[in-house]
Amino acid sequence: MSPRPCYWHEETQGAGRYLIPGCAARAHDPDAQCTCPLAEHHVADLRNQLDDIRREFRRFRRWHDCVMDAIRAHPDATAIYATAEKAHRP
């Protein structure tokens, strides 16, 4: 997870406003130009992660379907299912 971008924190009692830096540039100099990645970059990164997860899920689903087909074709399929169900219960 990426660090939060720079933002200003205001005290509820009116004690002041403080810069919370999210990038090295503003950590060294509060008046410097912020170099935090833009929200669009974060959204793009999240979409890429989601695509990766979807690809991984499709691979898992294909593997699961192949294993289930092999179990169904096995002469001891009923015993295999029963053993798996016992092991799966908490």
C-alpha cells in the first residue's frame, strides 16, 4: 500500500494547522512542491492489482475444475468427497 499523500491537519481546538508530508520533498521543506503520486496513479495501480487477482482466480478456477473432474471420474469419488468434507469442517 502506498503512503498517504501530503495533507494538512487542523486541530479541533483551533491550535493550529500542520502539514503531514507524504513525500520526501515536503518532509525536507514544507514549502516545496509536493511530489506525491496523483490519485489517478493510485487508481491505475489498484486496477492493475485487481486484474492480477482476477487472472489468478481464473487460473485457480481452471485448476479446481480439472481436479474436480478427476475426482468425479475416480472409482472412489464418494470416499474422497467424504474425506474432504470431514477435513474441511472447522
